[in-house]
Amino acid sequence: MRPTPGVVPRVLAIGGSLAIALMLVRRGRHIMIPLWGDNLGLDITETTLVFGISAAVDMLLFYPVGAVMDRFGRKWTIIPSFILISLSFLLFPLTGSFLPYLLVSMLSGLGNGLGSGALMTLGADLAPREKIGEFLGIWRLIGDFGSILAPFIVATTAQATSLGIAAITTGGIGLAAAASMFFLFNETLKKKGPTDDTS
């Protein structure tokens, strides 16, 4: 069976936009955490410690996130991921010392952990069976574009205004993407019944 004409382009347009936004905020945190540490005047040891703790929080969620995705659906983890990472961006400008900076960075790690495996899981769900390879190749390229956009948006916004405005801008993009996914994007998890062919 051939896919309905226009389905793949439409899926790539809507899902791809969310994939770009997801990778943008996830990569953006890798830029914002060290930059904000420098903005606070922290030395490299303190900034590295904060980044490491944030990464540890991130890694603790790998297994539970996969379980939630497979049991309840992809949106149950991806939307909270968008929201928490975005909130961390919005809170960075309010931090003025080490401890608040650490806590906000941990919140960022929590949000990033909730997005573990999200991009490729969505791609696998959305790929038409007749063109899985081609679709996933384009899907990955779209996600990589979001990764490329992150440093560009943060750097250009910070240069034109300030690092705080860059953080708020990135957080706003993430919240807009969370709302779009909630209202415009259908759940992609398709549960099979006991009589379904699992071959």
C-alpha cells in the first residue's frame, strides 16, 4: 500500500517543526549553562561541577522515561521536557549566585532527561512503512538543523541584546513548542490488542 499523497510532507512539516524546537532547547542548555556560569563570575571548576550534576540528573531518567513513553505515550514525557527546559531558561536570568544557578541547571537536566530518545522515537512512530529509511534520514537531518540553530540563536540574541534576553527567547520558543505539541500533535503511540499481529 502506498502512503496517502501529502501525508509525509504534512507529517514532516508539523512533526519536523517540533523536532527542530526540541533539539534547539536541548542543545541550547549545553550553551547556556556554561555561559551563565561565566556571567555570574564563577570559575571553571564551579561551572564544570554544575554541568556535571545537571548531566547526572539527566542520565538518571533514561530508563523511567522509556517506560513511561511505552506505557502512556510519547507526549507524556516530551511536553514536560519542553516545559521544564524552557522554565530553566526563563529562570537563569533570576539567578545571582552559585546555589540558585545549580538548582536551575538541575531543573534543566531533569527536563533534558525527560526528552531522552524522543527525537528518534517519534521518527520511528511517524515513518511510513514503505519508506522508513528515507523518512528517518530526513527526520534526523531536521533534528540536526535544530542543534545547529541553538548556538546561532543564543549567540546572535545575546550579542544584539543580552544573555538574559537570549535565555528568555529560547525559553519562549520551548513553551510555544510545548503548546503546539499539546494542541496540534496527535499521540503517536499505537497500542496493540491481544489479537494483533506482532510479527
